[in-house]
Amino acid sequence: MDKSRQKDFGIMIKRVLICLYSVVHTGYLNLCWFLQFQICKNTQKSSISGSKDVSSLPFKHALYLVPHADDDLISGWSFLKRNRERISLFYCGFTGSRTDEKNRKIRRNEFVQYCTKNDFYFIESNGNYAKEIDQILKTKQYDAVFLPCYLDWHKEHRQLDEMLEKIDLNNLQIIWYSVTVPLTAQVNNACSPMTEQEQKEKWIQFKQTYRSQCMPIMRLKYQERLTGMQLGYFAVESFYIFPDTEAFLCLMNKFHKINEVTPFDCLSEKINNLSKIRQFVAEKFVLDFDHAISK
């Protein structure tokens, strides 16, 4: 066998091994999540009250901040579909560690396809995120802002909260949404309920639209199920509504101090364990939510 064929054969073997590893690893994680889900659903408290349907909020027009293409779908597919007439998506276009132009275009095209298919209005950032958001909000066309919860392992999610801190919020309604770190029923005070069929449709659309993203769909579905079961639904998307802008600033100040001691980046080490991440949220932050908001 000549050197050229040897090289091609080596590349083929490498691809086969990578594919096999991916299949085995995914199967292992899905099995782990299934077993963890069974344990969690049999041990967690159910019928926790106090979480309203987020669609009942009386805002006229909300700005929904989207750091990455797919954060919108993961966090609020059902909510956005029910409220598309009064929501504008603000697409930042963050791409994490993959900052090359090719990936940026792929992610943008997937987001545009998703918005077009679902008839969502969106605004695309030119890269001056904080200035643009500030200018948009100063038009007073919006009376509510949705953005990722600061309790998140992804720094680009937290970045939007840090931007909003420095903006004149002018009594805006501020609502946090959950992406991959679950806002459990002990923490969230609003949700968007989903039936079994709706949750199925949500994740089918994810696979069809965000093809470039290899996401732990089963893990995310189980987290939606667990919080939903606590609230008396099949599954939910979770939100936290701040009573006023002062409460948001107060809680952000509290979280900054916690982040210095227990960096939120470490949540990525717990994210694949359904029970550990939920326990971490409950034990570390429920009291801080209550304490900060009550001040």
C-alpha cells in the first residue's frame, strides 16, 4: 500500500473511531440521565405552588435577549410561540469558543431560518451590544426584558446581565430565563407549561433547525420534566420575574459576591448530573434569591 492510500486509510479509521466513541459516549450519558431522572422524580417534592404562567404577564412589548443562536428555542420555545406578537428577539450572535467566520455564518443562518419559520421578529446586533440595547430601550417601545439567568456556567450568558446592570432600566419589567442550568420550582416564580406533544415538537424543531449544534437534548428534556412535575405539569420552561429593577440590581450584587467565592464557571462540572445541579441551585442560591429580593 502506497503512502497516499495509507494516509487515506488512517483518516477513515480515525473517523470511524470518533463516530463509535460518540455513539457509545452519548448512549452512556443518556442511560445515566434516564436513571438520574427516575431517582429524582421519586424523591423530589411535588405540587409546589407559586409559579404563574409567564404568558399572563401584562407587558405590551418585550425585548428577548438571545446571546447564541438556539438559546431562544431552548429557553422559551413554547412561550415565544404563544406571544410572538409582543416579543422582539435581539440576536447578539455570540459563538462561544468557535469564533471563525464560517461558524458565525452557520449559526446566524440557523437563527434566521428559525425566526422565519416561526414568524418571530428579530433585531440583529452589529457587535456594539450594550450600546444597542441601551438605545433600543431608550425608545420606550419595550416595557419588559427577558435575558439569561446569571446563575449559569456560560460567561456569554452572564455577560448580558452585566450589560443590563449598567443601563438605565427605567422601571422595566426584568425576567430571567433558564438555558441549561435549571431554575427549579423552588427558585422560579413563572413558567411556560408544555404538554407531552408540545415538548416533543420543541425538540424535533431543534434538531431540524440547529443542525450545527450537538446538544444534550435528553438531559434538557429531563430537566424540563422534573421542574414541570414539581409544578403539576408534564414539562415547563422556567423563568424568574423580578418585582422591580432594584431587586434585579440587588440580586446581581449578591451574585457577584458569590461568584468570587464559588465561580459560576464550575457549574459546567455539575451540569451532566441532574440531581447535583438541581441540589446545587437549591442549596446555594434559593436563600440568596429570597434574601436579596426581600431587601
